[in-house]
Amino acid sequence: MTRTTGAIGSCAAALALLCALPLAARAQTAPPPPAGSATATPDNAVLLTVFLRHDQSRPLAELNAQLAKQGFYKAFPPPGIEVVSWNVVMGIGQIITLRLPATRLREVNRVLEDTAWGAYRTEFYPTYDYRAVGLAEHEKAR
């Protein structure tokens, strides 16, 4: 390969990259869907298990004061998000399972980032409802 051919190829690759960048930037900055605009249906629902792990280096009263200051209980859960379960697990913190449309996942994440961080370390586990399938398989196996 000659020096000229290599330079032309490099220029073409750089040009292709520059053309693609605005598209990628637009895709990442698209506005989220309006908050509360979708409801969970069997074809779009996901379950989201959220672990809110306590900061055990601080007393509970201090954590609760921080949550109140940040507006945690006012903002969480967002309107229209179904709370399936909400448990306190000793030594861990809170474990919350929500049912929501997949399109609202970002909204739930942002509420927790804005209101729970600092008092809790968060972990998220998206899942789907397998109960009917599992029970059907159990019955079939009997």
C-alpha cells in the first residue's frame, strides 16, 4: 500500500467517524418520555428489585434526616409505579420490588439518584414475572 492510499483511507475513516458522532450525541440526549405517561401492562411490564443498602457508619436518625432533606419519600415511588413489596432486611437495608413499564426505568433511576444517594448505596435487578410459567411447568411435570 502506498503512502497516498493509506492517507486517503485514514481520511475516509475519520470523516465517517465525524459524521456518526452527531447521530450518537442526538440519540443520547433525546428527552425522556413524560413522567408518569405509561402504565404497566402484561406486554411492557418489568419488575425492578431495588436494594437500598444502609450506610452503617451513620446513625439511623441521621440517615432519615438526609432522606427527608433530599425529598426521598415525597418523590419515591414516582406516581403510577406499582410497589409490589417493600421490606426492611436487617443488616442490609430496604429491598423494594416495583412493577413498571420498561419505558419508565430511567425515571425511577433518576428519582433514586436524586433522593436516595448518600443515605443508601443502590443496587438494581430488573426481572420479569415467571410465576405463571413456573407453575404451569410444575403442573405439567406432576
